[in-house]
Amino acid sequence: MNSGSPGLRGQSFTVKNSNPPTDPSPLYEEARIFRNESSYKFDMEATGTCVVRLHFFPFSSPENLSTAIFDVSASGLVLLRNFTAPITGNSPIIEEFFISISVGKLIMDFRPHESSFAFINAIEVYIAPKLFFPDELEHVQSTGKKGKYTGIMSNVLHKIHRINVGGSPLTPDNDTLWRYWVPDDIYLSNPSAAKNSTVYTEKPKYQGDASEYIAPDFVYQTAKEMNIDTNRTSNIFNVSWSFNVSKNSTYFVRSHFCDTLSLSQNSLSFYMYLYSRFSQEIDPFNMTRSWAAPFFYDHVVDSDGSGLLNISIGPNAGSANAFLNGLEIMEIVKLGSVSVGNEHKKMNVVIVLVVSVVGVLTLVCILAFLLFLGSKCRKPKTIETSDWQPPPAYGGGSSHDRLSQGTPLCSPVANLNLGLKISFSEIQFATNNFDKNLQIGKGGFGIVFKGTLKNGMKVAVKRSEPGSSQGLPEFQTEILVLSKLRHRHLVSLIGYCKEGFEMILVYEFMERGSLRDHLYKTNLPPLSWMQRLEICIGAARGLHYLHRGSAGGFIHRDVKSTNILLDINHVAKVADFGLSRLECPDETNFSTDVKGTFGYLDPEYFTTLQLTEKSDVYSFGVVLLEVLCARPAINQVLPIEEVNLAEWGILCKKNGMLEQIVDPYIKSQIKPNSLRKFAETAEKCLQDYGADRPAMGDVLWDLEYALQLQKTARHREPHEDSVTVTNASAAVAMSHVPDFSSTSFANEKDSIPILENNSSSRSTSEVFSSLRIDNSR
């Protein structure tokens, strides 16, 4: 969340970087300065374990940010005391904490020291997945095992180290929870004792408590193993890492494993050592009963007086090798040792607490009495009332929808009191009373305007108009879906307006418009192949989250290149959720009337009326071919066999002619292996039957693989199906594109003229390609 967001209490001002780097991140272009104690209030939609990330970048400015001294607390718990942010070149300082919250709000307090000030560049706050940390763990001292440690989340966890062992740096773009991971090489006690394992190129087989939220795929696909020399007399040794920690403190240690080394089941087991005196047997097969299945161990470890935490792996009597995929080390900040405020004496703290308690009790009594009197004199107010009924949670508003009454996920929503209402007068102000010069597009819902809110935020304003192909159901669905979802690759809803006959949706502004704007029929410079790959990966991430990361799982139902928007850095976001449906957990598919855009429609959905997430996968396959060929999904002026891009692209691939239809601008840029993998991915998406198509998570993995094949210079033969790379850094490094996006909406004219059927020999798919029905867009 940007530091200038609503919810700020106290006086402050912003300063700009007076000497910005050549490629600055928008997060670090400005900082907010506090001369006095100030705070942010975050309203949380849920309770549980809250992730807090604080970003500090002491850039060059008249305030000299590196001299600031201050404390930071979260709802009364001190996170940083006497904190200063030294200049570290172009690298920001990111402090990460895990805090348990039991109420729906979090207050971040910044308290500058006397004659100093506090500052912040950005704050991230979100709820971690449930059961992210266990309540009871094995407790280890430097001298050996101590016993059990309970109630870990009654304390604050402060991230100290997060290591991608055997791999390259991972940025938030490569991580499901937007974490940074660093390589392990500098922590090795004896670098010659270890080597990077061969990179595993398939998706890990998650099961049990392990998931891509515990650690991303890349962590489990790379590892360090013992550097065994067959010429050596003995290969019995340990691989050790040493990490700087505070002396005599307590740490949470999570170690990650995924066996991709063993040649047969139950052939590899070894030991992990904490301070050499405590050993944990690692037996991958007995742990998972599967190959390439991630798992992890959690321990609480007390550091000794050396200031180092030592972790090792080594073989046992029946196995010659050992490996490690990842490590996370977090300091457990015990609440009993935390006091709020600058170094006051205990007596002063007690006095303040007693006075505060008495004052609060008195205030509560007075408020209770006033509320009692007020309840007799006035009627209750309704907040954010609405003169319309919400749609079914499925969205789409069809009378043919079969709503399950057995689950709350599929029942109608009672109201839309979401705190997102924006007054019509403010929207008039933002758009200069809907000035035609600010019109930037027109879609199925209505006209799209560029606007600026009173707080300076640039927005895209979609205003419904009479006769539009979308109406109240789509309006309601868009609000319901986007109010439930938050993801860097899904467009963000700022607010909405429903006053009288006005239906208006307000989004962040996307500076570069839609993906289609950059592919064909445009004066914009063409996208490079690398840009196209990264855009497809971003869109796939958004759709994967839509299907699997959100409650119940949503189906977009209108995936196309005009509904993938780009910010100033070409970061992709999926947009336009007016036709979305909530997939009920007790139904793998469900009946619904056909809506969507021809050329992108899943033929199985069209013929059976059975909608599943695989319908989105088919549509995304069409987008992949659009990106590759830079032509529309339907082009009526071409010969009949080329009208439908999906059919024509698959036919060309099967006949070995795919390179002939690749966009000429990128033809010389694409490496053959990257093209082959990309085309295979599109082909799998475009299978006739949903059961034969991959899940969106698998599509995402294949696209990331295609990106890596494009980045590596290694020559590969056509018959090769996988990559074997010994340099983990070359195989897994992913380009980080900062995602501080905003959104706009481009023209969405997708109407297709009806063709007469003059030939009885035309195939069903050919006829289907040319059809037009109501509700197409």
C-alpha cells in the first residue's frame, strides 16, 4: 500500500528523489516524512496472521533521510526501535514481519526521536494463508534438543534471512506472496563441498501442508547437493551454512526440501543438523510417498553467543548424498520484552497504563449512557443504502442459471455495503462533467473516460449508457468480484456509483491501454518477444489466482486481448469481470447461457452450455496465438480456412508451418526452443475438450519455461523435451517488472458480421467461427 493512502493520522509531507536512478521503481520515487508521531490505520477484511512489509529507501533529498531515527510499532507492538536507514546504493531496505491480529484493523505508528524525524516509502499489509505457522514446534538449543515450543504466533516474527538454496535471486514477481529470496552461496562455510543440482523443469507435486504459498515453484526446483568426487577415498562430509543472527535470541527456522535427485523410491535419506548437536532425519519418500513432492520442516532454535546460526546437511549410513532447497530464518520477538514508546522507565509506563485504563473506563461509561439516550431519540441510519438488488454470486444474471442452495458460495449476496461508493458529483469533477475530450474508449458496458479524483489519483471511469450490451447484472458482478479479489495481475476497483439511473465503475488508470492496442491495427511501437512473453505470464498469473487463489474460484468467461491491460511498465492485469461466474466447490461444471466473445469461445462450452475454468484456458490459448501472430482472433477478409485464428494456428503447427504465420517483427527474435514451447502451450490450451486442456497453473509454468528457453543461449535439438542446466542462476532467473499499476480501458469493438452459409460442405467449426448471437461482445 502506498504511503500516501487514506487512513493517515498526523501531520506529514512528501519529498521526491532529487537524483533518481535511470530505472527507478515507482515505490521509491517519493517518501513521506513525519516530524511528530503519526499513524496509518488499515482496515482488514479478515483476522489471522498479518504480513507487514516496510520499505525504506534513503534517496538524495534536502531532508537527508539517512539521518532519521525513529520507532515503528504495529497496534502497540514495537517492530523497529531506534531505527535508521543507512544509504545502501540503489538497494532499498525492506523489513518484513508476521503479526497475529484478532480485530479487523491494524494501526502502524511512526514515532520520531527528539529533534529527528521518521519516513517511509511504502507499506505492504495483507493476511497470510491460514495455518501458515504451526502452533507447536520442536525447540532446539545450540547444545541440542530442548523440548516443545508452543504459541509461536503470540509473538511477532521478524524475517532475517530467506534463502533460495542452489538457485538465483527471486523477486516478488516470481513469488506467490511477493517475497524476495536470495542465493545461498555467500553463506556456505566451504563452497567446494556443494554444487547446484540439475534444475527440475516440471511443476512440483504439492501435497499436504506444502503449497506454492509456503514457497514458490522455483525454490523447490533448485537445490544444493553434496559435491561428490568419485576419485576421493571418502565422500562422508557435511555441507554447512552459517547465518548472522543476534546472540542468545530465539528464531523460527523453516527448511524446504523436494527430492528430484533420487534414482529410485526410498533410495535417498540423510540428516540436517542445527548447530551440529541436533539432527533431523530427512527421508523424502517416507515423508511424501512421491518423487518431486515438496515438504518442509519447522523448528524453533535458540542462538548461542557466537552470533552465528549453523545449519548443515550430510549423508547417513545408507545414502551417499544430501540436498537442501530453501531456508527461512525469522527472529521471534517476544511480546513480553516489547514496550511501547522511547526508553521510559517501568514506573512511568505503569503510571501511564493505569491512567489510560481509568480514562478509558470513564469514557466507556459516558458513551454507553449517551448511546442509551440516543437510541430513544433517533432511528438507526442505514449505511450505503442501495435501490437495487444484487445479482447471484455466480454473476451474469441469467434466468437459466442453476444456483445451488447448498453452499453459501452459491447463494445470493445480501447487500453491497463494501465501502467503495463514490458520489456522482465527485465523478463529475474527476471527468470534467464527462468531457468528450477525456473519452478513451467504448465497450460493452458503455463509454470509458480518463479522470482525476480530488486526491490526484488518475482513474478510468466506465459509465453505462442506454442500449449497451451490458447492464445491471454485469455492473453488480464486477463490483462483487473485484471487492473479493486483490492481486497484482488483476485490475483494481477504486469504487462505484449507483445514483438514480447512473451506473459507474471507477478503476485505477492503465497508462498503456490494452494488449490488443500493441499487437495490430495500431500506431504504437510493436512489443518485443520478451515483452510479449512477460505479458502473457502476468495475465496467466492473474487468471491462475482467479481460478485457484480466490474463495470458491471464479471463471472470467471473457478472456481476450482487450481485457488484458498494461501499465506504464508493460505489466499485465486481467480486466472486465462483468461476465464472471463463481465456480461452486461441489460442481466441476454447471449450465449457463452462452456469453463471451466469438473467436475466443470454448467450443465445448458453446455446444454443451457447461462452463468450467477450462473455458478460460481455451480463450487464453487464442490470446497466445494473437500475441504470436499479431492478428485478430476472427478475420473475415481472409480465406475461409484462415478466418478462425485458433483453427488456423493449430493447423499450421501440425503441418510444420507455424513460423510462416509468426509476426514478422519478432520472427528474428524468437529462439526455436522458446517458440516450440510457446506453440505447444497454445495447442494444449486449444484442445476440443476441457478434460484435455491443462489447468491455468500448468499454463503459467509452461510460459515461464518458454521465457527461460528464450533467455538461455544453449542450443537445443528439436527432439528434446526438457532442459538440463547445471547453472541454476541461468535457469531460474526471472526479470522483475515492478507492479505499481493503474488501469485504463481501450476500445472493445468486437462485433462480427453474420456470414451467409453458401456452402453445404463447410465444417461445424467453420460455421461456429462466423456465428453471432445475443450477448456476444
